[in-house]
Amino acid sequence: MPGLGKSLSLRRGLTFATGLVECLCFAGAVFGWASLVFVLKTEGYFSSHCTNTTGVNATQVLDCSGQDEQFSLVFTIASFMNNFLTLPSGFIFDWFGTTVARLSGIFLYTMGTLMVAFSTAASSNLLFPALSVLSAGGILFLITNMQVGNLFGSRRSTIITLYNGAFDSSSALFLVIKLLHESGVSLRSSFLFLSACSAIHLLRTFFLMPRHHIPYPLPDDFTYGLTCGKSKTLSLETNGDALKATEDMDLNKNVTVQQENSFRECLMSRFFVLQLLWLSIMQLRHYLFIGTLNPMLQRLTAGEPSLVSQYINAFAITQLCGVLCAPWNGLIMDRHKGKPRAAGESEQEADLRASVLSLFLTALQCLLFSICASIPYLPLQYLTFVLQVLNRSFLYGGNAAFISVAFPSCHFGKLYGLVMALSAVFSLLQYLCFALVNGPLEGNPLYVNIALTLLSLVTFIHPLSVFLHCRSLASQRAISASS
């Protein structure tokens, strides 16, 4: 048994480490769009949308606003699909398990990388489906990896936020492709290499991931993956599931409210609605910033290519810090673990109380980020990049962690998928904002930025609501104790 325990610890460590690498190097690559756009422009993608116009002093100027609009539309659709397809992805994960979900994600991701690899300037429209399926495959990697947090008990929220931070940092993948392209490596070679990496994803799926799900709380003898010879693993996994079922039956009289809530009740709850609003507003701000970063830098640098490249590189490098920032949020949410709870306070109530600070700090970061992004001063954008990656890492990690503590784990995949899908519909407003800037506002995004900054104030309602809920529960416990 000691040997088996050591083997299980090693496997769990490998599962965690390889999952981190998978999220860090592949899952959220589509959000490094600003770096890829720079490469695509040099390759002549959508160049047919550039037109000659008459500028000051009757000089001929090349107007590429139509090209920028096409690139923005590609990112809008890809980011929409990234979130909207989280809903069916969540249902696939909950109903069919990890293996089916991961095989679907690997297929989509590979198809996306191959489509980009074999696209050319003449077939620029191939970018629309390519980036969409690439992002859909990446979100399946993230969904199936977040359950790894269940293997580490008291550090569950920290692992979930760490994986979401790694997802954000993987946007630096396109920076690597940009630097390789500047060194002479073709775009096709880079994406063919990404396609070949799918073999690694397959090996991890069968050897280091469960066939179905990782339960929470975790049975002591739970294990997973394939083993050689007699399948001792399958026997233990069955025993673990049986043990879990027995424990559930024994605790039937002490079932918490969280376990009693149906999917419909979760959906109609105040927490779900406010979480959706909190995520949607901040996500729109981030998507618009990423999607318009290239034309914004073109405007602030007066079109100087070397300066634009410098700032895009700086932005992409800061994205690497997402994996370092995200665990801070997890530590904030897990700070109460291992400490005695107040008399009569359940674990879920303690988790909700700990989440208030996380929700508030995320909203505050978004407000500061939006203010900096609204000021058209080029050197200030370095600070904007830092605030953006900090807020983004808190946003998605905090979203997943809050759903995991506020609602039953059996509904996690569906609720996470639904909140991401509905927020994706809201994020379509980014294209309307971009059209307003390029049209009636004549390239000046000031009014749109001010409107989004004011809108970000609404995100403070959610942490206030959770705080008042926790205060109400504490008051009820105090009244019950005194009576």
C-alpha cells in the first residue's frame, strides 16, 4: 500500500504539472491575437481591403481601416465562439466525461492549427473558421483541466485560478510565433508544429486523466488513467466511486442546501445573474482592448512599424505574467482553509465569505485598467498592459472558482459553460463599438472608452451582494445561538 500511495502521489503531481504546461502553451493562444495580426499583415492577409485615399496636401495615403476591420471581425467571432461553445463543451464534459471532451477538444484544436498552416493571403477568409475552432478546442482543454484542483483539497481554488492564469498566459504563444517569423521561420512551419503536438495531448488524455471525472471531496483511494497488466486502477476507481456513494448515503440527513439545489434553481439564483453581469462587463472591456490594440497603437505611434512592434511585444510579454498573478486570487479565496470556522458556519458559507474580497479586487482592477486604456498617452500603455493581465487573470480564475464554491459540483460544467456562453453574446457588442469608432467617431475611441469605464462601475454590485448575503447568514446564526 505505501508503494501504491507513492505511485498515486507521483501521478497526481504529473497530472498537475502537465496540465499546467497544456494550459500555458496551448489553451488560450487565440488571445495573443495582436501578435498574430502583425505577422498576418506582413503576409498580406486581407490586404485587398486597403485602398488609396487622398490625404493632406493632396498626397496619396494607403488606408487600411478595412483590413483592420476584417482582423477585428475574425477576433470578435473567435472570442465569441471561445465562450459560446463553452456551453455545449460543459454539457459534453458533465454527461460524457473527460475522455470524450478532451478528444473533441484535440480534434478541434488540430483542425484549427492545420487550417491556419495551409491558409494564404489569397484564402484569408479561412482565418474565420480556423481561429474559431482553435479557440473552441482550447476552452475544452481548460474545462477538463480545472477538475485537477479536486486532487489537492484545501488548495482547490488556487489550482483552478492557476490554470486559468496559465490559460491567459498562453496568449504569448503567438508572440513566440511572431519572433520566429521575424527570424525566418514560416507561419506554416509554426502551425504544423502545433498540430504535431496533438500527439502529446492524446497521451496525456489516456495516461494522466480520468475517463469520467475527478470527484470532490476526493476518496482516499481514488486513482485514474491506464496501467499495464491487470487493471488495478479500474478496480480502485470503482471502489472510490462506491465509497463516495456510501458516504453520500450516510450523510443524507445532513445534506447541505448547495447539494439540494437543482440546475434550474442555480440558474434562477441571484448569484448566477450577478456573476453573469460581473463577467460580461469586464470581458467586453478586455475583448475590445485586445481586438483594437493594433489600430490603437498605429494611431498613437503615427504608424511607425518598429514602435508598434515594440509595444505589441511588450503587451505579449506581460501576458506571460498571468500564470504568476492568478494564484494570488486563489490564495485569497483559500485563505480561510484550515482555520476554525465560526460556530454554525458551513464550508460553503466560509467559501462565499472569502470570495467577497476576490470579487471586489477584480472589479477595482478593471476600473483602473479601463481608465488607463482610455487615456491616449503612449507610455501609459505599459501600465495599461500590466493592469490588463492582472485583471484578466483574476477575472477568469475568480469566475471559475466562484462557480465551484457557490453551486453544486455536479452542475459545474453546465453552469460554467452557460455563464461563458451568455457572456459571449454580450461580448458581440465589441464589434458594434469598433464600428462606431471607425464610423461616426472617425477613429477616436474616447467616448466608447468613457462609456465602458462608467459601465465597469456596475461590477461592484456583485461583491456587495455576496457580502450582504454573508452578513445576513451571520446575523441569523447569532440570533439562533442567543435564542
